[in-house]
Amino acid sequence: MSSGGTLKIWGRTNSSNVMKVLWCCEELGLQFERVDVGGAFGGTQEPAYLAMNPNARVPTIEDNGLILWESNAIVRYLAATYGSPGLCPADRRQRWHAEQWMDWQQSTLQPDANTLFWQLVRTDADKRDAVAIEAARQGCASCWKIVDGALAEKLFIAGPEFTMGDIPLGVHAYRWFNYEIERPPLPHLEAWYRRLCERSGYRKYVVQPIT
Ligand SMILES: N[C@@H](CCC(=O)N[C@@H](CS)C(=O)NCC(=O)O)C(=O)O
């Protein structure tokens, strides 16, 4: 599917927040042009980039004159604009449960997930803070237990179908299941993660070495 103009995405592919957007585009069959920005690529402090995104963060998109940042807002925008009633469900319960889990990912899961990522991936082994890692591991385990409970009687986070609500959680689930850490058995979460692994967009953009 084409967005009408050319959808442009600024962001490096190893960023969890950029992954959400790329995976969403694949789910929608949306074509886009992507520019490597952020991390080792730099570019986020350039005046032209800051004029679009004063946070100096990735991702940022431009679509038909609309400039947008915040990964979950971008996923919501793409799903509502190009995916309705699929990724952005028409059903009231599914729609708002999808929204709820997207907010929850940013507000509740993200802080501990961020600590785990920075400690386990971006910090040399001899400089890691074992206490911070254990606290964040326990915090994430408690969060994933909540998701496991929510998935006990449904295939996806907002209901029987895959929706935009699965995208932010799914990106972080990949990391959770691929760090070398102790994880409590959470069978519904594991079954959902295996279902995500069957999706081409997940395999293409999320399943990759964590860097
Ligand atoms: N809340 C923002 C966070 C964006 C963010 O922190 N992005 C990180 C990458 S995951 C970033 O830009 N890091 C600096 C960089 O890549 O230069 C979102 O969800 O889009």
C-alpha cells in the first residue's frame, strides 16, 4: 500500500522505538523511505532534524506533510490512517485495550526494560551494576506476569486478532526472551511471543542481535 506521498522514517534499525514503526509498516504493507539517524549515525543534533524533533531522538516520520515523533503515537497514526479496522480495531473494547497496553508499555514496562538494556547491552561486563540489573529483572518479570495474565484467554493483547497494541510490547518481549537472564515460566506470554515470531514484520525488523 502507498501512503499517497512518500512516507519517510528517520531512525536507525537497532532502536527498539524505530523497530515498532518499521514492523507496523510491514503489517500494513506500507512503503517508506528510511534514513539512518541516531546512535553511531548521529544527525539528531542537526538543526534540520531538531526542527522536526526537538527531543533529538528517533524515530521521526513525515507523511503527507505531517511530521510526527513518539514511536507509539506514530504506530497509532499509521494504524488509524492506513490500517482501520485491522491494526486499529473498530471494536470499542479491542481498540481501547490496544491503546491501554501501548501506554502501559511506555509508562510501566519501559523504565525497568531500559535499565536492563543499558546494563546488559550497552555496559561492559566489568562495569555492570548487579543490584540495578536484579531490581530491573524483577521489575520486568512482574510486568510480564501482568501481560501473561492478560493473555490467558486471548491470542493477542487486545483480543483474538493482532492489533497495534501488540507492537510496543512485542518489541520488548523479544529482548526479554533473548537476554541471558533468569525468567519465571509464563506460558501465555511465551505462546504469544511464539505467535509474534511467525509474523514476517517481526522477523524482518525485531528478530536481530540486540545492540
Ligand atoms: N519516547 C520516545 C523515545 C525515543 C528514544 O529514546 N529513542 C532512542 C532510541 S530507542 C534514541 O533516540 N536514542 C538516541 C539516539 O539514537 O541517538 C519514543 O518512543 O519514540
